[in-house]
Amino acid sequence: MFEHTYAALGEDFAAPARPMPVAAPRLLAWNAPLADALGLPAAWQAQAAQLFSGNTLPEGAEPVALAYAGHQFGHFVPRLGDGRAILLGEWLAPDGRRVDLQLKGAGPTAFSRRGDGRAAIGPVLREFLVSEAMHALGVPSTRSLAAVATGDVVVRDEILPGAVLARVAASHVRVGTFQYFAARGEDAAVRALADHVIARHYPPVAAAEDRYLALLEAVAARQAALVAKWMHVGFIHGVMNTDNMAVSGETIDYGPCAFLDEYHPAKVFSSIDRNGRYAYGNQPPIAQWNLARLAECLLPLFARQGDEGVADARAVIEGFAGLYQRAWLEGLRPKLGLAAAGDDDEALGRDFLAALQAVEADYTLSFHALAAALDGEAAGLPRTPAMDAWRARWQARLAAEGRPAEAVRSTLRAANPAVIPRNHQVEAALGAAAAGDLQPFEALLAAVRRPFDDGPAQQPFMAPPDPGQRVLQTFCGT
């Protein structure tokens, strides 16, 4: 069933919106496991093309577009909002979960700023593909329920076939949502929003002596854990603006996102990130910067005001680096096959990455190769003096733990995927889909949903790009 607790916060939080009808809706992809887990009516799949194109609405839906602001590449924009996304409502699943169900690309809203509110098939299927891959990799993420071709075209740099994405999220509240009200000096609205977020995402915080400071601490902890997971799978979000940072701790808004092929911390793919602000290695400090913007919004609500409140906020923001470091180390150890913490774990991980960077080795395949390297095989790892020296240290570290080789191998295989959405394969699949052939997309989707399987059927999806296949830039859907 649908509820609408966010829209009930008031007309300043969300504007009524109505999906624009499309010419010839056709279902491109349907996430049956997700639909089953959410307890969606079985009849919805038969009607999916109509329901999730916006031509008709599910019973109980009350569509709105959400208001928010945001820092875009460091520059504050006081009014952004859902310019091409429409929230149908909050779905209550049988297990008690509350999730937003949103249509992306369903037409213009009050926040469209002269945009068409539409989406092209490529960005829609990219988000479907990558969000499902992230879920399979164990990274908190919004999910894709349905992708529907519209039968209409959209005009970007070229004329493209249109589509709509039905997206499921824990919520769509962003750092930029808080900024929208804080910038207008509306502390009562900031408080109402914070209370909503606490009730929905962080119930234990309600009992804290200073609930709003505790909220900031809780959001910081989730963001540290999330970004550490991004780093461990080689994911580059590409547009870490404050309006693209969900306070729930989920990955949201898959625009010009990409995955590392060869390892380099300065790697950038997004065509709009001309100065590398959101490069792979910059993601942890940018998350901290975004949290500082959230802290600014919450300061008027803190129990302690003035210099004391600022000191409380500063302690949380400065503490983010430690939270991230702990989360990164916790994720690193299983990637190296380690079961216990050691004083040299960080150095061991950093030196492995340095050896990869020196020869531009493939990030995913190098970690995946560690399971074979247990037996002395070097296939998949660089044959360099630095890597040879590192392998000796690593094997000595494992030996000191005294675990059976099979247990270590099992740890490595569970932590290091064989398959990620390779950028060149994603682009090929999306290009074929735009031309009417969904088979490459469906095959790639099936592969990334089994990221730790390196069996024969997965081998074609494990291959890094040939020089002529390298993707140098990815593009935002707008």
C-alpha cells in the first residue's frame, strides 16, 4: 500500500506533479525479485508498461516532485528540485520496509527550469544496470524496478529514443533537501525534515540527548561506510554534488558513473567533471565536504549553540576521516584474505595499490587474482619487483594467521568480484539497446547480478577493454 508521509510535511517540501502521457509504452526490463520482495501486486507486471511510463497511476499514488537545493561542483544553487522525477508515494512492504517509488523521466515538473523532464533510453538502462550491479556487490543503493520505452524521442546532442525508469529508494531526502530550507532561514522546516529523517532512517537517534547532533553523527557513519564500499569495488560516482547525496546512506543518481579499469586514484570519466573534483580518489574528502554542508544546516537545531555548537559539528566532520579509514580497513582485510587486524594492514593495502598503479594494472582482476596467487601462481598480477616483494610480505602475513588455504581462498573469492559493469561493455549494450537490440543489455545484466561467479559463462564479461575499446568519458543523462 502507499503512504505519503513526506508530502504531508507541507507544500514547501513537494509540489504536485503529473506524469506526461507517452505515445507507445513498452516494457524493456522488469525486476521480478525486487517486485516480489516488496510485495507489489502481481497484476502490476502485466500493466507495467502503462503504470511505469506514467500513462496510468497505481492505485493510491499521489504524484509529487520534491524540492531541494545543492552545491553543484562547489557552487550553491538555491533551487533545484526534481526536474524530471516524480514520486508516486511511499510503498510499505510486507516486511515493514518503507520505500519511495519514483518515476524518472516522466515529464516536466515545477522544478524543470525549462527542461523537457524526459530521459533517453541509454541513461535509463545505465541506471538499471549499474544499480543492480551495486546491489549484487553489496553496496547500498537505490534499486531499479522497471524500465519502459516511451515510443517518443528526446532531444539531447542528438535525437534519442525516450524511456522512463521506475526507481525504488529508502528515501529521496538529500543533503540538498536540508540546504533548500536552511538557505531560506526556515529553521522550523529544517527541524521538521530532520525529525522525518530520524523517524524514517535513524529511530535510535530520537532518544539521544542532542538528537540533531546524533543525526549528523549517524549520517556521517553511513556515508563513511558507503564510500569505503565504493572504493573497494572501484566505483566512481562522477557527480557527488550535495543534491546527489542521500542522507539514508544509499548510492543515488547514477549519471556519468563508471568503474575503474586500470587503477589510478586520479581517474575521472564524467565529461562534466573537467577539473577532477569528483575523481576516484577524491570521493572520501568530498563526502566529508558534503557532510560539512549538512552540519551547517543542522547547527541551529543543536542543543548547544554558538561556539560550542560549532565545536560539536566540527568534531563530527573532522572525525569523518577516522570513520572512513576504519570502514576502508574493514573492507580491505577480506579483499586481502585476512581474518584479523594487524598493524601493517593499511601499508599492505596501500603498497598493493601502488604496485598496480605503477604499471596501470586492472583493479578488479588484480584483486580477483589473489585467490590464485595463494598457490604461487602470478597470473593476473603484474610481474614486477615491487609486486614480487609485496607478494612475499602478503604471504608471510597470511602464514602468521595460520588459517587453512581453503578458508583464505574462500574469503578472497567472496570479497573480490570477477565481474563489474565494464565501461566498454556498458556502452556497447546501451548502444545496441538504443538501436532496438536488448540482448547485449540482458546478457550483461545477468552477468553483473552474479559478480563473484567466474565460471565459463562469465568469462566474456570479465575481460578488460582492448586499447580501441577504452571508454574515456561518460555523460550525464541531461
